[in-house]
Amino acid sequence: VAVFDVATQRITGHALYSQIEAHKAYGGVVPEIASRSQLEKIEVVVRQALDNAQTTIDQIDTIAVTNRPGLVGSLLVGVCFAKGIAFAKRKRLIGVDHLEGHMFSAFLTADGSVNQQLQFPFIAFSASGGHTALYLVTGFGSYQMIGHTLDDAAGEAFDKIAKIIGLGYPGGAAIERLATEAGLQDFFQYPRTKTMPGDFISFSVIAALTPQLQQEVSSSLLVCMGDIFSKSIKRALKRYPDATAVAFVGGVACNKYLRRRLQDVCDEHGKTFVVAPPAFCTDNGAMIAFVGSYKAQQGHFDDLELDVMKNT
Ligand code: KG4
Ligand code: ZN
């Protein structure tokens, strides 16, 4: 949950309750545990965000809430809570697409201000546990998908392999640590994705291999992933030469090695490379508040009929 102040164009408060501990024992997210825990914590986290922003609910004009896509139970908790406040306190309501949130998280900086360096059009490379896609972003709220994975999401490939080689859940950060220890070398030469028509990528080929050594597998996986990411961005820049920048977003964008690989491609092509601080790469309220702020300025509001998994 986060508070965005339109007057100063800043995230003024930000709070997060992580459920990783609750899901660890199961090796992945259990939907029922997720929504039950959200129901328990949502009020406390909203209060924390308001306290951090040194404000109260009465000072808030508009409530933006993620209503799509995702686990239905979790989305319902958020949407019902937001509708409750909107109805009781006479606030305006805006449903936000989670993936649009990730895309525009590239504008968020560590002190909560908006990154002025990022200019339209830019290419957003969005990689998380649930999705991996490229977008051409042409304005606030204007974008088109220009490529996507044909199978697993990049984070999903990290998480699956981490589970097989005994690193627990979630796997991305652990794989990065071991890969760094192994010197980021390619020990196994996993097959790289073949060039396919359009901007498609594929990670299933690496997810299917059974590993021997944790460090070497982690290292080879990361180098392989880096090659696929670079190739895919190079192809996108060739097809969309007007793009001024590449924004790397989503939980996988926490990865320092992959950041460096994409930074290198941008340096070669004379493009700006933008990545948000880690707290705004993994799922967070700030990106949803930011999208809500420009939608409010554009007059895109929803009413109390707002539903989960439906476009607004
Ligand atoms: O955006 P996010 O918090 O949630 C989704 O919308 O999925 O992304 C979570 C994903 C997980 O798959 C996790 O393994 C991955 O981001 N991740 C990383 C790193 N930190 C988190 N992947 C690679 N390297 C990391 N350092
Ligand atoms: Zn996400």
C-alpha cells in the first residue's frame, strides 16, 4: 500500500507485508493462504502507509486498487476493501492493471520522486514470477505488448530450478548469490532460445534440465538467461528504433547481473537504461498509486461496479 501526492509528484508513504515466510514450506504461493492472510493484514498495512505519509484517510481523494490480473481471492480482498472505503468515505475509485503498474514502476526512484530522465516512447522489459513480456510504452497509460514468453515466466524458471536443486522458494535471489560465487561462468551451455518470428522468448528448455551442482547450475542458468534477455532487447530495439530508453521492471529486475546485461545493450545502442530500486521492482503499492495518479488526472475513474479480472 502506498500514498502518492499529486501536488509534489512523490510517493510519500509506503508499507508492505511480505507473505514469503507463510508460503516457503509449500515451495510456492498457496492461493487460499495468500487471500486469508491479506484479509487479516490489509487494514494494518493501509494504516501503516497512511502513518508513513503522515496523513489520514480523510486527506485522500482517490483510491487506486489492483483489480486484474492475478489470484482471484487476493484481488477480491483488495477490491472489496477499496470499494468499502470509497463508499463509506466518498472517495473516487480506480481499478489498476497489475502489469501496467510494473511497467510504470520505472518512473519511481528511491526517494519516492518521479524519474524525469525516462522519456516516451520506451521499451519496458517486464519479468516477474507470473509473466515476462516486452511493451512499447508511448505515454501514460498508452502501451502495446510487442513480445512475450511462449511458456514460463523468467521468475518462474528461477523458482522452479531453485526448487529442484534445493534452494527453496522464492529462488531468484538465491540463484543470483550462488551464480556470483561461481564467477558467473557458463558451465553447461544450456540451449539458447532459437530466433522465432516476432519477439518471442522461451525459458522452458532450461527449466526442464535436472541439475548436478547448485552453484554451476545457478551460474549457467543466469548467463543463459542474460543471453536470452539481451537478444530479445536487441531485436526489440531494431524493430522499434524510435524507443529512447529501455526500462527493466518486475521482481526479476532486482537481479544485478541481468541489469548489467541490459545496461550493456543500451550502452551499445545509445539508449537510456532505467531500473527502479528493488523495493519497487517486486510487487508493491507504490506503482499502483502512481498509475492511479495519472489515471485520475486523465479522468479515468471507476464506479462501485468495479470487479476483479475485468477491464475498466
Ligand atoms: O514482481 P514479483 O514480486 O511478483 C510477481 O508479480 O510475480 O516477482 C517475483 C519474482 C520471483 O519469481 C523471484 O524469484 C524473482 O521475482 N526475483 C528474482 C530476484 N529477486 C526476485 N529473480 C532473479 N534475481 C533476483 N535477484
Ligand atoms: Zn508482479
